[in-house]
Amino acid sequence: MTRRRSRVRRHGVLVPPLLVGMLVLVAGCSEGTSGSVGLTPAPAAAAGSQAGSGEGAGRDAATTPVASDDAQGGSAGSPTSVTTTPAASAVASGQPLRFYADPSQQAILEQAADDSERALLSRIADQPQAIWLNGGTWDAATLERAVRASAAEGTVPVVVLYNIPTRDCSQYSAGGAADPSAYLAWVRQLADRMDGRVWVVLEPDGLAASDQCGGATRVRLLHDAGAILRAGGNRVYLDVGNAAWLPATEAASRLRAVGADAFDGIALNVSNYETTADSVDYAERISAAYGSTLHAVVDTSRNGNGPTADHQWCNPPGRALGEAPRAVGEGVLDAILWVKIPGESDGTCNGGPAAGVFWKSNALELARGAG
């Protein structure tokens, strides 16, 4: 049985693409916290529901008062059918699905000391990577730019929403929105700037760490955020941690508590090092415990050598870039993505700088390790 971790795996508070390599750290909440925004219970979908059946819970769903943390989120024991749609359906027209690579990623090449380093860093800069939106004042502009540019070239943008209150349980990547109302207002602002093509990785560690911080209120926030984003047709993958964290049965129970109408699938291995094979196996085991197939995306940005023997999560040495991002659409696996930006520190551990700071020596090590 997978051993459950006793502490949270942290994520770097990542800089926006235009500022990659400038060593800027960001924390806190974005603009737009006005308005009365509440939380709805996280319902379990009725058995037999079909893909997209819960999307009616959109932007106007989150209007009831916030319940206390003592309240139970959703009906974890109720039969719940998944509402996911595999990537294969997204390319049913025969057009290949390609992910968006922000041109500003090329900024890391400016740190190369010579042609050899430039070639290694190009292995990172040239790949499609997720755009992290973490409560910074540039979130809306960054998202708008990516949506417009990707639409023009026919690619799919992948974004990470990472701003839930008490993010990272106030540890390495401390921050997040000030309160639930501010958080949902922020989510609505971003949803208004999406065009229905965006793939969203929702709140890394948010669900897996909910027992350590946030509790039932966090679970309901994840439901409402997912429902808001899906109402516009965007694809939402709710982060569930990695194969070495929650037991599959526990992950399935927490997903039922969130409610199937809040996500299209699950995100695994974000900012971690577990192998793709183990991550797919984990998704299959979660699906079995959940009672319905859960499609998944797997972060392969740094899993080329797999994890260390003791499954370190914070800047472990000797790791490598993983397989390049691509749509898959086979079995439970919708796609492999680069969610964590290779070379950005996990935190001040194993010689690393603060979380989210680009660390050239680590980026070079990852690229060399990939062969």
C-alpha cells in the first residue's frame, strides 16, 4: 500500500512567462476581490450521469453563504459517475492536438554562458509548458495573451490555477487568496478571459493537503472553482498529488467529496518525480476505487530518471527531464504535460534558492540527465 506522507509537498510560486529567469518571487492575492461570492456544497453526481452533465453549475452556482469548516463537503459515500471526456474526443476531427509554448520561455536562454549551455537550456525553452496563475497582478494579462496567441496558431494553452487560501499550508509557497470570496472572484475573472479551449490544472496539492489545511471549506472551493471554469467549456484536471502520497482509495473518496461536476479528469505528479508508468497505474487504481474511469494528465517535466529511492520531493539531485508534452488519448491517459517549469526551485532545500526562482544549475542538470 502506498504510504501517506505526513507533510505537504511544496510548489514553487512560479513567475509569469514574461519574467522567467528574472528571479522574481510573488505571493499574495490578485486584484478583484469585491462582490459577494460564496460557496456551494460539493455534490456527488447521480449514478449514470454523462460527460458534461454537471456543467450547469457554472458561474452563478457559487452564491450561497460560506459554510463553516465543520460542515461536510459533498456526499463522499454516494454513488458518483465520472463526467470526464478523454483527449481522444478532442481530436476526433482528425486534427492533431498541440499544446501552446509561450515564446517568452526563450528568456531562459539569456542565462546561457556558452553554446553548450544554450543547447541544454533549449531542451526546456522549446517545449510547451504550463502557465502558472498564482494571484499576481499580471494573471489576467498573461492569460489573455496566451489565449489569443494560442488561438491564432491553433494550439491549446495549459494553465495552472494556484491561489487557494492557505496555499501550501503557509510553507515554502505560502500565499493564496485572502479568503474564499476573494478566491472565487479571482477564478471568475480568469474564467471570463478563457475561450473554452483552455486546459486547467486546478490547485496543485489543494485536495491532497486538504486534511492538513483548508478542510471542508477547501473541498467546496475546489468544487466551485471547477464548476465555474467548466461552465465555459474549458477542461479542468483537479490535482490529486502523486503516486507516493495518498492511497488510491483515499484519493477516490476525496474526489467524490468534491463532486464529479467539478472536473474532467485528474492531474498527477505535478512538480514531482514519479514515473509516468506508476502515475498511470495510480490513475487506474483511483478509477477502480472511484467506480468509474478517471482520465488523467501526468506531469513529466522532471521524471526522466524517476524518483529517488526515498521519494524526495524538494530539489532531489540526479533527476532528468521527462518525455516531451503531447496528447495521448489512450486508456486513462489524456496527455503528458510539463506542468512544473524545469529548473525552477522547489524551495530552499538541497542547495536550492527560494521556491519558484529559476535555478540554472538545476536546469542544466535536468537537461543533461535526459541524455
